[in-house]
Amino acid sequence: MKMKACQAMVECLKAEGISVVYGYPGAAICPFYDALMDSGIKHVLVRHEANAGHEASGMARITGKPAVCVVTSGPGAVNLITGIATAYADSIPLICITGQVNTEQIGSDVFQEADITGAAEPFVKHSYLVKDANDIPRVFKEAFYIAGSGRPGPVLIDMPMDVQRAEIDFSYPEKTDIRSYKPTLKGNAFQVKRVMAELEKAKKPLICIGGGVFASGAQDEVVELAHLMDIPVITTMMGISVFSDDDPLFYGMLGTHGLPGANRAVNECDVLFLVGARVGDRAVKTPIELEQTTKILHIDIDPAELGKNIRVDVPLVGDAKNVLRQLIGRAKPADHSEWKAQLDSYRIKRSYGEPKPGTVIPRQFIDKLSRAMPDDTVVTADVGQNQIWTATSFHIGKGGRFMTSGGMGTMGYSLPAAIGAKMAAPDRAVIAICGDGSLQMSMMELATAVQNDVRIKLLVMTNNRLGMVRELQTNGYNGRETAVFLDGSPDFIKIAEAYGIKSCRVTDEKSADEAIELLTTYDGITLVEVMVDENEGTL
């Protein structure tokens, strides 16, 4: 079928089931935008290109499928790099389409030219600079396959203007076969047998779940295996919400800011079974000590992760969902009552002191709010103290979801990610929790939410500080606090009013209850500002 290449791009997206794209137009991508206009695909106009990546990320994390963001050349493309890098660090499947100057102008430093395939190279799973319009169907088919298979990640497609305007004979391929890209999906049978043998021998086994469990859609399988073999479970920050908080086998998040019981479990287990976790520095600070006392088993679809941060006794390459099914087929019921009783003794009931007048204790408020929300609530946490308070205090019910920027630690992530998540799951409550510093990285996206009637709930923890950096300076630099004061910040309640968003401020227990009532009953976009003591810490 004859059509313009820009129309072919749209047809490729439709063939992949894409119904929403996030983007910001410009001259170099206008041919595509013109074709998109009558396509039936909804375009969401973001207010900054990086947020196109974050909003697509929020959608991809809920659907489990690649989501699409589109920007123009030059500054539009390089602004998107933050969104691309954030997705890459957390293995989120994105298709990132950028406009580019005409092919004969590439390399001549014309207006709004940037070598985006070169600039984004460290942060993409693969990239394409399309110079022949006839390659578009193949490129798009490959891009969706690469982004969503194996270890997921962002794929960049750079489209020169003249290529978009060309005419081609369009036919979308039914499948793709890339000779150099063959991810291992099924676990080696011998290694599966070895893993199961170690789990059966273990007296104090422990499963540590990472974000890879979500990437493979293996939540049900890891829960089934843990309960079948009666194995306690902890998570990294990216693995939070695979298990509900009230599951008796779940002992919380490990790491620098994790729960003491989870960290003690890691130190005292005899077999540690890592599932889709990369064992980053915030999860295990002293891997060498752990290696000397513990048998370590590790499933990951990316062989480069096995042994990268910690020595592994039994590595197993494969898709977590498939490998866990193989293990379940071999598993026998077990009883680890003594080990669980030991871990139960480490559980602590958190107590809260008295707040400073005019403020509330953030962990206490988050805990109370979470217990009033539906079990399947999606919560997107930003980066900083608010992230830690949310990760350790938001009670995740069965079917709930916790999302954050774990690998890159990108401030400003929670608001745009919540927009994408809510559009993917309009019937679920979606709460974005951020600090007053991180909100000012992306608060322009309130307009995106309002324009598209995306009914998210936004919680702003205000302490007039870059709280995490202030805490680092207090503890590590003799209290020499510099460049962390947010004087000059706007009145967030008035900002909400300017956007027509219903809002309130929390300063005490009474206003906290009123805010929770608003967040749980009002069906529109809401903003709640929670006043926090500037000296409140994460420990």
C-alpha cells in the first residue's frame, strides 16, 4: 500500500497496539504529527520533553508493554535523554522517536541539529538513524521487539524530516528475526536443578526480589514458589509491592535505607536467592562479607548482571517467569518455622514522637494515608527523603504497585510517571508523592494532568530544603549546609488553585485527617501539601 513514510510510522504504532503517545512537537517531527492527527491515537502534550519519557515510563510499568514518546530534534531530543536514561537504569521498555534534520544536512551543524543517537548511546538498548524510508516497517518492528523482550529497555528511532516525507510501499512485517539478538528465556535444566537442590538443603533460605520480577511479569510465580517452599522474602526498592505488606513471608526492603529486620535476614541466611535483582550499592554495601558466609543463587535474564556486583555460586540465565515455573515444577513443600520465628523477632513496631508545631511526622502520615487507600493503589515516589519515607511506610495491599526511579534516582519523576500510570489504569487510585524540591523539577506537568483530565492525587512533603542532601551534609560534612535551602519557592496551594486543582495543607492531626478524607473521596485531581520539620531525617 502506497503512503507517506510519516503515515507509515503511525501505521506501525497502530499495528503494535499503541493508543497513546507522549510528546512535544517541533519542525523536524511535524510530518509525523500531521499524520498522527487523524490516526485515532491520542497525543498527550507534555510541558517538558524529559517528562514525555517519564509519562511513557509510567504507562509501560503498569501495562508491561513498550510505551511511546515523541519529540523534535536538537533541544527536544537532548531534553529527552533524562527520560531515556531513567528508563534504561530501571529496565523500562520505551520507544523514543525523535525528529532529525534532513539527511543531507546531518553533520553540518544546521539549526536544531543534535547527534542524538550518539548522545543517547550509553542509555539505550539500541538506536536507529533511519536514512531509507523503506526501512521504517522493519525498524519499528525490531524496535518494539528489542524494547520489550529480554531485559527491557528504551530503543531510540531518529527520523530525518525528508525521510518522513518520502513515499513508500507499506507492509508491516508479522515477525522479526535478529540474528545477533537472541535473549535466553528458558533456564538451563542443569542449573535449575542445582538451584532447587540448594534451596532444598537450606536451613535459612531467603528470596530477594528485584525489579526484574515486574519486567518479566513473574509476580505470581515468585509468590507461589515462596509459599510452596515456605521461604521468607525481602525486596530491593525496585521489588517493593510484589508481595503485599501483610503477607507473613514478607520482611520488607533491604539496603541503606531499608528495614533493620530485612538487613539482618540477609546477614544471617545461609542461602540467598536473588531474583531479578542487580544487587546495587544501596542494597548491599559489603558484598564481600556476604559472599564469605552465604551461598548465593541468582536468576537474571541479563548474563552481564550475574557476578557483576556480588560473587554468585549458582548463576541461572533466563526470564524470571519461565525459570520460576521450572523451579515450581520441581519444588516440594517445606517448613522453615524456626527461621521465620527468628525473623519475626526482628520485626519492629514503629513508634512516632511528637511533631514540631505546625508540622506532621511524614512516615506517620504516609502510613495512615496508605491504610485508607484501596489495596490496588499505585504509588509513585520521587527521589529524596520522600522516597525513603514512602518506600518504608506506605502500606502496599494485594494488587498494589510501588514505582520510583531506583537506578538513576531522577528528581521530578513521580508526577509525570503518575500521569502515565493513571492513563494506563484509569480505574485505580494513583498517588504521586514528592518533596518540594522534586515537585519544582516537574510541576509544569500539572497542566498536562488538567488538560487531559488525568485524576491523579499529588502529595507534596514540604520542608523548604533539599532534604536528602541536607541530611547528608548534616551527617557527613559537620553540619555545613549549603545550596539546599528552597527559599523563594511558591505557595503550592496557590499553584494548585491557579490550575483549578482542589487542594489543602496539612499542619496537624486534624488537617491530616481532613486531607486523607479529601484524597480518598474526591474524584478529581488533588494536591495535598504536608508540612514537615526541616530537620526530619530518614533514619
